[in-house]
Amino acid sequence: MDFTKEIATLIYAAANDTALSIESIVEMIEIPPNPEMGDYAFPCFKFAKAFRKAPPIIAKELCETINHGEFVSDIVANGGYINFFMDKACFAREVLQEIAQKGASYGKSTVGCGQNVLIDYSSPNIAKPFHVGHLRSTMIGNALYNIFNFIGYTSVGINHLGDWGTQFGKMIVAYKKWGDKETVEQEGVKELNRLYVKYHDAAKEQPSMDDEARSWFVKMQTGDDEALQLWKWFTDVSMIEFNKMYERLGVTFDSFAGESFYNDKMEAVVAELKEKHLLVESDGAMIVDLEKYNMPPCLILRRDGGTLYPTRDIAAAFYRKNTYDFSKCLYITALDQNLHFAQWFKVIGEMGYEWEKDLVHIPFGLVSLDTGKLSTREGNVVLMDDLLNEAVAKAANIIDEKNPSLENKQQVAEKVGIGAIVFNDLYNSRIKDVLFSMDKMINFEGETGPYVQYTHARASSVLGKASKVEGSTAQAIDYQLLTDESSVGVFKLLAQFNEKVVDAAYKYEPYIVTRYVVDLAQAFNRFYNENNILNCGDENLKQARLAVVDAVKTVLASGLTLLGIAAPDKM
RNA sequence: GUACCUGUAGCUCAGCAGGAUAGAGCAACGGCCUUCUAAGCCGUGGGUCGGGGGUUCGAAUCCCUUCAGGUACGCCA
């Protein structure tokens, strides 16, 4: 039930104004800052000019002509606003019945039906460790993937792996000089990264190594067996570890087509650019001029003819458009790549493709450590494994202290510890810079992942105890018993779920779901503290309140799932 | 130099396709467990929304300007 639309329809019928539509009224409807003022409000200020009347007079006159309909108990003019009071029992019934009936599907919609949304996220570099710098792209992308699916789109998750380039030439040189098979197999990425760092130190003294590295990369490009075998092996070793991390984080992809995949697809892009007379020579390199957009030129080919980052992204965009016919293609990367995306998006436009408008860069703020910028090469990183392990260890300690008899302690600690980190990552607008803080990330109190999980576990616990005692007695619920302020507060939030998810998708902002889930948890905890459920002494009241608990549990679980966070029943 | 991002309570941030007294968490202080998980709940204090102009019946929200912090600007990705 969409109450906003219900009210808009009532207003529309009363207003009798051809300039208005139900949709435009829906957009004008607000929720008053204070529930005592009403449940929904319609501001009349905008009509002052057209009607040549003061807003309070318009509100008063219109107010008297609006039909109450099925769900509205009272309509009051207040200043320039018309305030609507819902019939609380009806409201409770509509919300609870819909959630009980739809379960985990509650809040879903079909607004994106038949449309593919591609999401390019995570995209780590092979042979480099997975560290906190990769967390944001991975989790924002994952959450958007879930959110778009939830409102009817078909999400396609793409991990555009950094699996090609001169750095592999360097890796081969380093491996042949200092590496051995056993250590790499045992230590994995850690050893590969050690070799890579060692290479850079050595190359400072001995620049001839760079020539060697370049020639190995040329061998890779020309299909040399030894070079390709080593490259493939480095990739496999890295992927084993990345996949473990993705499994731990609960993140999946539909495609791992990375840089190497587009190797043979760039030539066609260069040819098309030439054919369309967009390619211009400049200082020996080939560029697309973007002067008219007030942007620096986009580099397509190096002086030596080699391709560049934009060349590959353009080739990938064509491949994706042809393969998936996306209605949107999202790139989840840090804000510092803003110009890069703006430039090559324009190149697509210059080539005459209208789907330039469907390419969207979704930037997020920079992550830094208190010791400065993140840098794998300089060793200024916090590894994801270390971060997750620390969070899980803390969760395990708290469980030992608060709930020592809990079964499956370790599994629950894993869910709670990782949940805390993911939640923290999705708590603010993407664009905010982040100064990494271990203490903050593994905080379990206040507006945190564990807080919401805990609320969910509480709800589960009450439901479990209720069904143990008497099983499900499917009796009719008396919704008149659920008209107290804390219950209504819960229903209002439950009714907003779909709207919030759509807003999150529209703005590409998972935090809207994160904050929603916190608000719902807060409203429920208030309800829980004010109303005794199992021992309230009245069977009808108990059944009614259990229905609230059940609905909240369902929606909290849905919300957490959208964010990529587990919702344990006990903790 | 040019462009982009950010600036709201001591800290971290919501609120910004304009609307009713600017909200939350943390931190501080004070209450609440013989009853459903206290990872919780309730309460108190704390803000010239970076500064200055403008548009408007109305501006944290839109426009201009200015200051501060961050980032990017050709052969890495």
C-alpha cells in the first residue's frame, strides 16, 4: 500500500485543477517534522500566486473539500499546510498484512524491469594484496548490485581485474631473479608482492631492469609461451586469495573480464577513432581533443604506439554495450579518477553514440591512513585479512562475555565482525573522505552494524520463544491494540522501505538503506522497551505485538541483505 | 594556473530537485536489568549550518563571490 499515493489521489480529486497530476502531488507531499502535526502534509504555498490568495486560506478551503477516504482519520489546515492524520489501526493492518504476506519480497518493485545495469566494482590488481583501499569499491558496488536487483533491474557485476600491463614484465623479472615456485605457492600474493617491491628497490639502482621488464611484457603481448604461463600462474595464485576474500565478504561477480580480456579489442577502437577523424597527433602521441568541453585531451596511444587506460575503458564499454545492452553502466572508483571518466565518456559521445549518457562514474572519497596515503609499494597499507580478523576476534570476545552459551560462536563472530566493517563502510555518503581508524571500524555500539544485527537477533529471539510456547495460533489480529506512539513509529518506517531503496538506487547511495535500517532498529528498540510482548498478560495484545516483531525482523533482514550484511538470529 | 570534491554540535556525519522549532551517533553528565538478549532504552547540556552578497512569501538547501582543506590535470592504472 502506497499511502502517499492514496493521499495524493484524495487531494487531486478535491483540487480539481488541470495543472496538477497525481504524480506531481506525490512529489509535493511531505512528512511533518513532528508526528503531533500529522502523518503526511501538503504545502499550499506554491498556489498563492495562481489563486491570488494567502497560503493559509488556500489550505483551509482545500482542506474542507478533501474526502477522507479509507485510511485518513482527520485532515487539518495548519498555516499553509494541510496535515493528514492516518487512521492508525488501518495503517497498522495494511503494513503488517502486506509484510506478512510478501515476506522477504516486501519492498521490492518493478521500476527497473527489463533493464540491465552493469556495475564495475572492486577491480583489484593481480599480484597485489587486497587491502582496505579496495573495500569501498567492493562493498558499494555489491550493495548497488543488490539494490538494483531489488527494484527490478537485472544487475550484472563486473570485476575489471588489473591483470595486464608492464607490471607483469616486472613480476617476471623479479621472479626469475629471486623467486621460487614453492614459496609463491605457499605464500601466494604476499610473496608476489614482496618480489614486486624488491624489484622496485633494485630497479632504482639498476635501470636496465626496466628494459628487461618491458621486453618480457612484449613477449606476453606476442604470445610467448613462457611469459604467458608465468602470467597465468601469477593470476591464478592471486585469484585464489581474492576469491577467499570475496567469499568472506559475501560478494559475487558475474564476470571477471579484466584488462587482458580487452587486449585484442582495442585495435578496432583506434581504427574507428581514426575513421571518424577524432584522433590527432600531439607530441608523438595520439589524442582526442576535448578543448570544446574545457577538458584536457584524452590520450589514446602512447608515442610507442602502446594503448592506455582510456583506450581499454573505451574498448570495454563497446564490448559491454554489445554484450549486455545496458541501460546503465556504473563505474565504482575513487573520486581522483573523475577526469579520466569524464574524458573518455566524452570520447564515446564524440564518436556519435547516444549511450554516452548511460555511462556513470560513481565516485567515492579517498581512504587514507594516519601515516599518509595508501601505498602498496611503500608498505603503507592495512591488509583486509588483518582488518577482518581483528574485527572477528573482537566480536568473539564480546560473545564470550555477553552470551557464553551461544552455539556456533565462531560463525556468529564472523558475521558480526565483518558486518561491523561493511556497515561502517556504507554508513556515510560515498563522497566523504575516510581517515582509516581501526577503533571506529570495529566499534559495536551506537549506529553500527552490530546494533542493527543485535536488534534483529532480539526480534528473532522473541519470536522463537513465542512459537516454542504455543506454536502458531493463527487468530485474527486486533489492530486497534497497535495505535500507541511507538508502534505507529515502527509502521511509518516499515511503510517507507521501498521508497528508501528506490531513492538509494536513484542516487547510487547505499547509505540511504544503511540509515534506514538504523532508524527502523531504533524505532523497534523503543517499541521493545516500552511494550512487554510475551508477558503482557493479554493474549490478543501479545499476538498483535508479535506481528510487529515479525514484520520488523523481516524488513531488518531484507535491509541488511541489501547491504551485504548477514542477519544472524542469535548473537 | 585550470577543473572537480568537501566545509552543519567537541568528534564523525544526516538533512540540500527551497518549506513548519536544524537532527542522529560518539564523547560528557544523570537515570533504567527479580520480566522477552543492557551490543539496549530514557533524559540533560552542546550549533551566528566556513564568511559575505543575492534570488524568494520563505535559504543549511538555489545563484554569485570569498576563505579553508582535499584531489586531478599527457604517454601508469
